[in-house]
Amino acid sequence: MSVRKKSGKWRAQTLAVRGGQMRSEFQETSEALYLTSGYAYDSPEEAEARFKGAEGFTYSRFGNPTVSMFEARIAALEGAPCARATATGMAAVTATFLCLLRTGDHVVGAKAMFGACRYVIEEILPRFGITNTLVDGDDTGQWERAVRPETRFLFLETPANPTLAIADLKAIAAISRATGARLIVDNAFASPALQRPMEFGADVVVHSSTKYIDGQGRCLGGVILCQEDFLKDHLQIFLRNTGPAMSPFNAWVHLKSLETLALRMQAHCANAAKIADFLAEQKKISRVLYPFRADHPQHAIARAQMSGGGGVVTFELKDKDAAYRLENGLQLIDISNNLGDAKSLMTHPATTTHQRLSPEARGALGISEGMLRLSVGLEDPADLCEDLAEALSAV
């Protein structure tokens, strides 16, 4: 197998097409899909050497050529030294937490995050004697006051789900460096095409590659991007022995999707900006949240650390009944809790992704009963606006 050497002169779009490429003796132009669980050795000496760390594969729970190509390519796009792929985005988050934490440790997280992430922090980690403090992600003073001597990491999503709250990565990274805690950033909403948190000081970046990296709602996956010392000291042995491995087929799908990620994200951003402006003009809608609109609370920070506003628009109607009436009036846009698809998808966070939170916790985050999250797809934006206008007439 031949490995294409990465050139330091290659730009992002070239890396998206060529990064991490390996070719077999057949010299295929499309990356090969290696559907194998195990590998044969020419001799017992070779088997022994590989198990001691020599180059090569031993078992697809530990590594696979197709998965390795995906890991190398996403690492190049994210600007990270290392990447490891997992079966899902939540597997990536959970593995990142558990490989590092021990009883007595403490974590600080932004309140505005995906419901499953909050469940892990608030419900699972305390079972092992790991405490937490949740803060308003856009308040750097709260981050500073929350850190303790036993704090091992700070965790945030930016943009956050579903409020699209933006955290100041540089400021929070400075706090993590000053205290010795690691900064872990969930970059799923932006993708490496729009934001590279390590450039602002993040230590670890996680993705649900199910979302924009796949881009067409086909396969589950997750990615952990980190420094070499974190991989060596914490992550690698945890992944090898707990087994949240990405399947080679899913890795192949996501690898090929990276080739068009930047092009798709440009279109998602353009469509989402048009939809956000359209919704802001509708009298029945009380609030529109989109990071690149001037009325977004963290608009300046969003433009400083993102190259585009992303493909998600969040907006509010007066109550749950109005939100449900709008959703039931849709003809083009699908009702779905997923996001990042080529098809536009809408969900009601209070009863789906964040239904586990108490009404008080949702209220503190600004997740009202009338809030809807719209993942804007790649359809013609005029058709999307017409669909929303017709649905609004039923409200």
C-alpha cells in the first residue's frame, strides 16, 4: 500500500480531496473500502512486532486502513496533530471525558449544550465521584470563578445547540491555560470548514460526523481531534479497550463527504442567511437567532472566529401550540431531530433534543416552548421561504 505524502503547501480544499490518501497496488482513484475485522501476518515475528507497536494493522477495533484515511483527512482539515474516529458523536464526547477523568475530578461546562452531553455531565459522571459546575458560556467571569484546583477540563459547544450561543474561544482558552485544565470544544455545528477551535487555543475538538461531515443523513460517526500527548497518555488505550470504533463503511462515506464539505457549507450558510432574514420579517415570529445577523447577542465574536454563520437558524413563536401549528403546516421541510442534512429539517427542542431538562433549566437557557430549530438544507431558498410562509399562515 502506498501512502500519498501530505504537502505543507496544500490548501484546505486540496486536503479535503487528497489528505490521508492511501492506495493499494491497484492504484485506485477512489479510496478503497476495507471491510475486514482482522489482518494476516507473514510470520509470528511480524504479529509480535505489530502488537508491540510496529507499523501495520492488527484488528479493526484498533485500526483499519479506511478509518485511518478518514482520521488523517479530518485531522488535516481541523489543523490537529491527531484524530480518532468513533461510532457516534456521543461516543466521541463520552470517550474524551472518561479517558481523562478520575474520582474526585471536577469539570466545568457551558449550560447551553446538546441534551445528551448535559446528561453525561450531570447524571453519569457523578456516579463515579466526578463533580461539575455549569456556567453561562458567554460569561468569561463565570468560567474563571468556576475553575477549581481539581478541574480537569472545560467543555463547550459553539455555536451551541439549539440557541446558537457563541462562546469566546480565545478568552476561555486563556482561562484553561492559566489553570492547567484542558479546553474541549464540540465543533459539530460549524464543522472545520467554518471554524478551527485549535487555532484559538482548544486542546481537544470533538465532532458528531453524523451531521455536516456526512451531510446527507446516511451514517453515524464521531471524531476526536487532539494533541499527541493526550492520545498517548489517555485516549488511545481507552479506545482500544472499550471499543467505540467507527465501522469502515461509515468511515468511507464520511471520508468521501469531506471532499465536498467546504462547498456544501458555503451553500448551507448562504441559504440559512436568507432564511434568517426572511423569518425576521414575519410578524408572528418574536425572535430569530443566527450567528451572522447583527442582532445576534454574540455577533462580533461569531464573525471573529467563524468564516460563515452556519446552516442552523433558531426562531421563536409565542407558544408550543403556535410552534406545532407551524410544523404541521410544512410541506417541504421535514420534521426531524437530526441536522446537517442536504434536506431542511425542523425540530421542537423543548420536546425532543432537550426534553430531559426541567422547564426551569430550559428557561434558563432561553429554550422556550415556542422555539424551533431549523437546519437549513440545500434546496432552493425561495422554495423554503414559500413553505415557511404557508406554514405560518396556519399559526
